[in-house]
Amino acid sequence: MSTGFLIALLVVVVLIAGLLAVKLPVGEGASGLRRRFGPEIAAYTGLTETEVRLGQEALESFTLLSVDAGPVRHEDGRALADTLGEVEPGLDWIVNREALRPLLQAMPEREQKIPYMRFLREMTQRTIAEQFGISQMHVSRLISGTCARLRDQGMAEADGLRKAS
């Protein structure tokens, strides 16, 4: 990296640090003034003080807080980070299904139906074979081939996204 770039980066870091140092006191001051001048705001806007307070709370709801933000506490006294949930176990299944959707839709109808019947409707290969009038062995080959194609296409798409970013 060039020296000029490093100096510019240092200047940006110093500016951001300075802005962050004044952001909190200004925000707290503005919040205090809004509470203090609630009756005046109500008179000026023609709203009730309750409506002004609700509007002020709504404005503050657009302020993002870091989960690592110091003494911020939930209503029941827990730290903000302690109120976060966990990753939904079924989320991976949904992401995978949605990633496969366009790949499956591009396949012939029979190659779309057989994995659906096998994996989502939990039908046996024998039952699927009977419905299509083919052997169970042929169903097994179709499932294996379809899964291999989906895996290859999905991996190729993921590699393309990695290279693009």
C-alpha cells in the first residue's frame, strides 16, 4: 500500500473517532430536550402531549444500537445481547430449498417430480416407480443423477459468486 493511502485511511479513522465521540452526548441532549419541550411541541403541532411522546418514542425506535453497547438494558434488566434469540434450526433447510428451486425448475418435469415425491412426500422408490411405470432401479438412478446435477450446478453457482465477490 502506498504511504498516501495509509495517511488518508488514518485521517478517515481519526474523523470517524471524533464524530463518534460527540454523537452520544448530542443524542442524549436531543432526547432530553425533546422530553423537556414536549408541551411546547404539542402546542406548536396541535397534538396532545401523549401523541408527542408516542411520536418521540417512534423516532427513537429508528436508532440502531450495537448489541455490545455498554449499559443498554432490556425492560426487565437483562443486557441487550442477552435478549437475542438463536439461529432457527430450520433456516438451513429453507435456504437450501430456495437455492435449489431455480435449478429444479430448469429440469424436465419428471426429474422435478421424483425428488419431490421421494424427499418431501417421503414416498418409497417402489411407489414412485409404480406411478411412473418404471422400475425401482430406474427411479434410484434418476434420483442419484438428479441429486448429482443439482449438487454440481449449486457448487458451480456458489463458486461463481465467490469469484465475483
